[in-house]
Amino acid sequence: MASQTPAKTILVVEDEPDMSIFLSNLLSANGFCPICANSKEDGLKKAKDRCPDLIIMNAMLPGESGIRFYQILRTSDHLCHIPVIMLSTLDSSTFYRCPGAKRSPTGRPIPEAEAYLQKPPEAEELLGIINRLCMA
């Protein structure tokens, strides 16, 4: 009997309930194991505890939490290897002009996310990116 590979775990950090439900349902329906968090703090705890294969995050979490969450991910020795897909109502060039989006508080450069999509994302485009990043 052939063994099945375990479902890839994807952390969704999204404070908008409708978007979180949409992403969770889309991921589950396509064979992924979603873990949902609705804040920077919850997202960081779940990222550290579960070490997901991929993170989908709202770039504009309340306050500057989205930017700070991304800074922490990219500067953490334990989390920096996890690919990130950012979702936002802002286009990527506007987001990356925000203070802190490309530099940590210590001045260390922060790489851009592996993908950046405007909300609401097209399901097929998002799934294509997820499959590409999870198979890499």
C-alpha cells in the first residue's frame, strides 16, 4: 500500500472574518491543512508552534501589526525560511513604500514576500502560487 504524503500546513493570518473563512475553505477543499490566526500575536505563536509550510497573511493587520509580523518572520532564524504570500487592498509598490516594509527596526534589509496579491485574490491564481511555493 502506497503511503500518502501529509497535507501541507498553511498558516492564514487574517483579521477579516469573511476573508479568513474564504481562505480556510479554499485551502481545505484543495487538500491543504489551514491554521487560522486573527492577529500578529496569535500568528507568531502558531508559526513558532506549528512551523507551517507556507504563510498567507494580511499585510494590513490593524495598526502596523502586518508590517511588524512580516519583520519578525523575516528576521527570525526559525521562521525566515517559510514562504509568505501577502494579501492586501494596497498594491505592492504602495505597501513596500511603508516605513519598515523593507527594513527591520535595526536597519537590516528585509526581502519582499514570495508573492503579493491584491484582495480579493482570484482563487485559481492563489492556488497556483500556493502549489508552486509548497512544491519548491
